[in-house]
Amino acid sequence: MDCIIADMMPASHIHYLVIFARLFGAIVCGGLIGFEREARHCPASCRALMSLMSA
């Protein structure tokens, strides 16, 4: 069982505070973009979504 858990969560040299700060920043930026699109009544186009999926 320990081997399975070790494979799912490999050791990282990045401090947990940095990981959570990046995750929080991504959530905030995504929320701001979503709020701006809602305010302008302009949903993301199919082309914009496809470019995100191919990146």
C-alpha cells in the first residue's frame, strides 16, 4: 500500500507554501477572467477554448 501512495504522490522539492500560493493565484486569475467575461456578456469562443486544450 505504501508503494501505491508513493507512486501517486511523489516527493517534491517545491515547498508546500509555494504550491498553495500558485494554486491560489491560478484560482484568483481564473475567477477574474470569468468575472470579466460575464460582465461583458462575452463567453469564450470555441477557438479560444481549443487553443487552451492544445497547449
